[in-house]
Amino acid sequence: MAIAGFPAKYGLLLGLYVAWLCYASTAGEATCKLKATFNLSGYKKVEKKKVIIGGMFSVHNRLTSTGNSTSSVPVSSGCEGFNFRTFRWTQTMLFAINEINNSTKLLPNTDLGYVIYDSCFTISKAVEGTLTYLTGQDYAVPNYRCGNGAPLAALVGAGGCDLSIATARILGLYYFPQVSYSSSCSVLESRFQYPTFLRTIPSDEHQSVAMAQLVLRFGWTWVGTIAADDDYGKYGIKRFKEIVEEAGVCISFAETLPKLTSPETIQRIVRAVTESTAKIVVVFSSDVDLSPLVEELLRNNVTNRTWIASESWVTSSLIARRPNIMSVLGGTLGFAIQRAEIPGLQKHLLGIDPYQDALTEEFWETAFNCTLSYSRALRNARAAREAGNATASKVSTRAAIEGLCNGQESLQKLNSTYSDVSQLRLTYNVYKAVYAVAYALHNLEHCVPGKGPFEGDTCANISNFEPWQLMYYLKNLRFNVPHTGEEIFFNDGEVMGYYEILNWQRASDGGVTYTSIGFYNSTAPAGKRLFIDNSSIIWHNDMVQAPRSVCSERCQPGTRMGIRQGEPVCCFDCIPCADGEISNTTDARGCIQCEADYWSNANRDACVPKTIEFLDFGEALGITLIVIAVFGALLTLVVVVVFMMYLNTPLVQVNDPLLSFTLLLGLVVTFLCSIVFLGKPQPWSCMTSQVALAVGFAIVLSSLMGKAALLMLRARAIKATKAAAKAAKAAAAASEQSPDTTVIAPAAPPKNDIDPIKPVHQRVMMALCTLIQAVACTVWLILLPPHPVKNTAAQNIKIILECDPGNIIFICCVFGYDVLLALLAFVFAFVARKLEDHFSEGKCVTFGMLVFFIVWISFVPAYLSTRGKFMVAVQIFAILASSFGLLMCVFLPKCYVLLVKPERNTEEMMIPRAKSRDSKATGTSASLSTATEANGTTISTVSLND
């Protein structure tokens, strides 16, 4: 039956659609299930509340140990190790919320609720609490907000740095505000990773800097470090070490406190403290992590150490209330955050109801070592009786009544950490964090419509706002804390770094008195941030003088600190400064290099002028070299005179006498240029010595090359002629056997036909080679000429005046060209070495070039192995030796013939001839006149004077 106005077919479709929705819903319920239920304890009050503030505190110190069995359903771990100090923080948050709800000025129309969880000082519980808080139920449904209750404002917490990092990563996904009261590690400064994290405690960046400045203030250069194994300890001590090590402080030992109790690790840390010579120990840790170490220190009676405390434990009653604690930690210096008085807080702390909730009940039972449950008391008594402590039912009942709390016990008489309000520091941070959220909510609620900060100048609704809207008001918040008047504002989520410096001094009852001795203010000008009143400090063992903590004693002027191999830089030996270095201060980390023209004195504490060194004309070595050079030049002139006297003789005329004179001229130049190397280097002397040497050797070597070229060509021509003679002889022998052969005896060639090149060719070759060198030297002098320099690197105590070549490429090219000429002359002479006459000029030139090469090859290692003026002496010696070698090898045989054996100075003796290998050859003239003509071919032989 169709509904009126609605066709039947559409009704059928609607029915099918509804059926599908029901099936899909049933199927979804069948496939979705809750994976775990968290075991969380804390406080919760959300009924009829307009806005909910979250809180997270480490009321317990650790998780209870559970089995690792996988045969049963896993259960969320419980917590143990009740912490009175953090329970006071929890109560402070409740006190602040109640105070705000009762205020007529702050949020007068809004009632705040709260959800507070115990993180148990572990990351897993902190994450559980965060997920449960965001869900809005007693169980966590990630990424969902279940229910339509009051909006969540912000999370105050979550305790330590590790816990806050874990929660901040989750809250940052939803841009949900988090205000921390104790998470001070510097890694949380990153707004990229933690965009909604704010805190009322200064960043540890300030505390690490303050600790470092304290260590440097007292001149301690040898310290030990102990850090908790979490982000708070690791980042804090890391930054401290960076600063002090950059300033020259050394770390004697660096230990890490375990998060889980490990007696072996604690004992190892105690051994490190006792075995080290460092008297200062910097500790970056929470009181919970430090407590096992303090127990072991007391057990081993570790004294004579000064401890530098971070803010997390410097005022902790967990540490300071231990018996005989001053014997170990007396004289401790520590940094504490700002302290305040909170009126009414102590009354609230002492007036809690033990039956209010499970957490308060546990606190009461722990504080008074009793139980509020009668049945539990009976069970405890029965267990004691079974253990032998009671023998009758009546005794068991009496024991049960004695172990039962009545809820009327006095917290004031207990004198515990919980009720101690003398050092409200982190407690005050909790108070400020709650009020920061409240004032942000107040500004959000009193936004004027049309003037709001959001899109379209709109405002947020206090009853239904988004977390990011509250985040805007928190970032731009500025308010004065009630009762104290302190102005609070967040600079990119951070507050200013202000610390009070406390000194642990002995009280009249033997306990600890926290005495303020100074402060650190990060906003003060540099150099005035740290203030310490030294006169008010009482050090360990009631000493009034600051302890010394150094690995090595101070070094006096003239010495420097030398690091010991394998040890920190502060463990050093006092090493005298090296030659040329001084130190005129105590504890010099390095010696000062004297200026280029100065050198260190005998005590190494002052610089004195260096001595200047060069090879002078007047010293013995200089005079000796001058005499040798002048003697070589005079000897060369004597040879010139001899050659002039016998100019027209065959021996002088045999190989272009002009080349001989140019060769002698070049030798005179090389002899005399060596003198220019002596004396104090001047610009003109540097240029003259190098250029004259290069051009002089170019003249000598090009002249020798011209002579050797002629000798080589003569040798090749004679070799060819001798080959033709042998062929003619063979043809003659063949003609005797064959009468049909006709022998033709050609005439001997004239003498000049044997010289392939003329003297003019040799002279042009010599002039051209010398001109190339002259042009290269001219370019060298114009572009980058040699110049005098002061060489202070060769010898430490002297300044060596020497000539710098100007450019290494130019000097290599110029003298490389001379080497090329020498090689060509040697090759030409070596090819002509078998050319025989009574003079053997080819052998003389070859031997002279060998001497030349030997001298200069030996010169290179000798020159490189010497320093100072002796380098110049070696260079002059090489010039003189090579010049004498060429003079003796090339001209001594000629002078011997000219002056001693004039009978050999004939034209016949000068005729070149090939060296005969025939043992019957007598060197007389022989004529071969044979001509053989075979098969129409004529073969000629020449008549040759052997």
C-alpha cells in the first residue's frame, strides 16, 4: 500500500537503504574494538563545569614490575614509589583552580573543572594520560573527542623533559596548548617540533650558561659531570660542556645516572668520583634519579668534593633531608628558580580529606605508614601472624587496629616534604601555569565582538572554542601573578632566565640551610648577568676559601702548557717555549711567535733582533771565491793572448777561431759574474748576477754547439766516404775476377769539400742562440725581475738576505734553455768523438760537457741541503767549477800543442780522418784507384789520406 503522495517503488527503495545502514552499523560494531584500557590514577571534576583544564604530575616515581607473559591479556601497569614533593604540586594545581573559581575578578562567570593524571615519571603513562585526556572518557580513542562535555583548555604538565616531549608531540598534532612547570630542557625551544608548548620555567640554555660562568668565575679547569639519562640531563650537560671546553676547562669524567636502579652503575660512578682528582662535580639531574647515587656516596663517605646542583634537585627535600647529608654535599652551590610565598597554600595542604579519592588515600597511608581500610588492616595483621609476629587471634586484631588510620592524623606534626612550604619554587611554577591558562581564558571570554583576533574580527565562545583559539591568547598573554605581582609573558613560549644561586650551609641542627649568595639574570647586559657574593659562601668542611680544581699546576713565563698524550687538555706539562717563541704570562696556552725580524732570548720571555746574514766580500770565504773567480778570468785572458799569438797557425784556424774567442769571452763573463753574487743583495746585483750567468753560459754553450756541429758533420761525411771506399774496393776485387769490368779512378776531392758548413754558418748559429737567451732575459727583467728579499724561514735566529728570482717560470725557462744548449753540444760532440786527428777536438768537447753536467748535477742536492750564505757559496762554486772544467778540457790540449808541441801545429796534423779499425793501418797516405764497371754501372772510389 503506497503512502499518500509517495509512490510505492520509492518506499521500497527507502526500506532497502535503511536496512543497509543497519547492516553497515552492525558490521562496523563487529569489527571495531577497544585495544586497551589504561590504568590511570588522579583527580577528575568535570560535572557542571564550563571549561576543563588538564594536569599531569609524576606522583609516583616508577611503574610496578609486571611479568612478560604473553599467555594472558596484558594489563596497564600500576605505579609505586609515592613522591610527596610532586603530590604537593598536584595539590597546588587544585588550590589554584579553587582560588580562581572563588575569584570575582578572574573568570567570574566561568567555573573551571580539571582532569589530573599521574604520569608515574614514565613516558608510557604520560602518553596514556594525554590520549585519555584528549578523548574525554576513561578510555582512550585516538583522534576522537567522545562526548559533548565542557571544552578542554590546556594541559599543565607533564613533569620531566622526556614526559613533556612525548606529550607535546601528541598535543602539537591538534594544536592543543601545553604549559609546563618543570620541563626546562633546551630541545623544547623548537617551535617547529613543539608548536603549542609553553613553560613557566626558564630553558636550560640559561642554566647551562650560568653553570659554565660559575665554573669559570672561580677558575676551575678540572671538573667532573654527572647527568641523568634523559633529555633534561643530556641536553643540559651537553651545553655546559660545550661552553666550558671552549673556554679551556676539561672534563675529568662524564657519567650518566641510570633511570632504572642499577647498583653496579652507581658503584662505578662513585669510583669515578673518588678516583678523579677533580674537586668540582656538576650534576644535571632530577632528585629522583640522583637519590641512589647520594645513598652510595653516603655509604662510602665520599667527602672533599664541591657539588654544583641544577635547579631540579638543589632544594629537593628528598636529597637534603637525608641524615648526615652535609658530610657529603656540604658547601654545594646550586641554581634555583624564583621562590615565592603563596598565601593559603599550606592551609589547603594540611586540610585535605584522606577519603576524598584513591590517590589522597594512598598519600595518607604512605605518610603515616598505616591503612584507611579495616579489611586491609586485618589482612596485613593476619599475614604478620602467619610470619610469626603474632600467635593469637586477639593479638592479630590488636595489630590490625594499630595499623589502621582514623583519618584524623596531623599532617602538621608529620614535618614531611609535602607540607614544607619554605622553598616554593617549582610549586610556584605550577601556580603560575594554572593562572596563565586562566588569564588566557579570561581574555578569550571578554573578547569584544567585532574586535576579535580571528577571521572577520570574530571572537571565540568560552563554551565551545577550539584549542588553537586559546593558543592565540596564551602566546600574547601578559599578566601579574596574584600575591607576588610578578609579571608573566611568553616570548615565543619562553620566560626570562632568572636563577637564585644557593649555598648549602650547615644549620644549627646539622641539617641544610639554603643561603642565597647571588643570582643570574639572562636579560642583564653581558658581563653583569652573574653576581656572586664570595664572602657569604661557606665551602665544604666549613672552609671560607674557594677550592682549587686543576689537573696541573700553573706554568711560569717562558713556558707553555703541553698536553699529555691521551689525557684532557687541562692535564699538561710546562714545556719551555721553542726557539723564536716567548710567553710573558702565567699559564700561557701557547707561546707567542716573535716577529719576522726578532728572535727569543735565553729565558724565552722576550724577543730580541735577529742577526743579518749574507756572504760578504770581506769574510774569508768571500775573499777565497773572489780570488778563484779572478784567477779563472785571468787564466781565460791568458788563453786569449796565447790564441792571439798563434792566430794564423793551423791549430787555431782549424775550427773557426772567432768561435774560440767568443767561447773564451763567455767564460770570462761566467767567471766574473760569480763575484756579483757576493755582498749584500741589491736590486741591480740580483738582476746582473742572474742575467749575466744565463747569457754567459748561453755564449759558451752556443759556441761549443757551433764547434761540435761542424765536428759532427765532418764525422758523418768521413763515415760516408769510408763506406764508399769500401764499396769501391769490393768492386775492384770483383773486376779482377771479371775482365769485362772497367775500373775508373776518380780524383781526390779538395779539402774544403769535406766541411758541410762554413764558419759563417757556425757564427750565425752562435749569435742566434745567444740572441734568444738575451731576449728571454730582457723579458724577464721587464716583467718580473729578480729582487732582494729577507729570508726568515731558512734559519730561525738569522735573517738571510738573498735574491728572489721573481718568477719560477722565468728562471726555469732561462736556465732550461742553457741546459738545452748543453745537451745539443754534448750530443754533437759525442757523435764526433771518433773523428781522429792529432788534436781530437771532439773528445775534448765531449769530456768538457761531461764535466759540466757532473758539476751541475752535483750542485742540485748540495744547493738544496745548505742554508744561508753557504747556498750562495755552493752556487758560486758550481759556476767556477763548470767554467774551469770547460776551460781546461777544451783549451788546455790546444795550449799544450801551441806552447809545448809546436811541431804538431801543422796542416797535415789537422786533417780529420776516421778512426781505423785495421791493425795494419799506419796513418800514411794511401791511394785507391780502382774502377769497376759491371753490367753497365760505374762505381767510383776516392783517394783519401788516412
